Amino acid sequence: METVQELIPLARGMMAQRPNRKLVKLYVLGSVLAFFGVVIGLVETVCSPFTAASRLRDEEAAVAELQAARERKVLETRALLEKGRQQEAALRSRALSNRLHAS
């Protein structure tokens, strides 16, 4: 069935044949499920711009968090390298001062 106008002749034909109760219940159940499917599709269509925007915000927040973590890691490694250089310089100066005293 491609259009809604085809439903009315179908319903009239079904009622003219006098279907049993089980078939009527099955048709009603199918109609109700189809109606719920249409309603859910409409709700999804209406709400999809909002969910896409929130998904985009979440992705941007995750990217910003990753960049901040990378920057923190770079700063930590720089600090560790600088601390290591200072310790090396201190050890070299101690070694030189020991050599001066020893000679």
C-alpha cells in the first residue's frame, strides 16, 4: 500500500468478508505498531538536530581534553629534563671543585 487512500477500500473489503476475531485483532495490532513506528520516526526526526549538536559538543570537549593532557605531558617532560640538566650541572661543578681541591 503506497497511499493512505488505499486503506479505506481495504478496510471496507475486510469488513464485507466478515473476518474472524483473531484476524481483526492481528490487523489492529499491526496498525498500532505501524502508528507507533511513525510516531517514533517523527520524534527522531525532530530531535536529531539537538542530538547532533550535543554529540559535536562532546567531541569538541574530548579533543580539548586530549590536547590539554598532551600539553601537560610535554610540560612535565620539559620540567624533568630541566631538573636532570640542573642535577648534571651540580654534579659537574662538584666534580670540578673536588678536582681543584685534590690537586
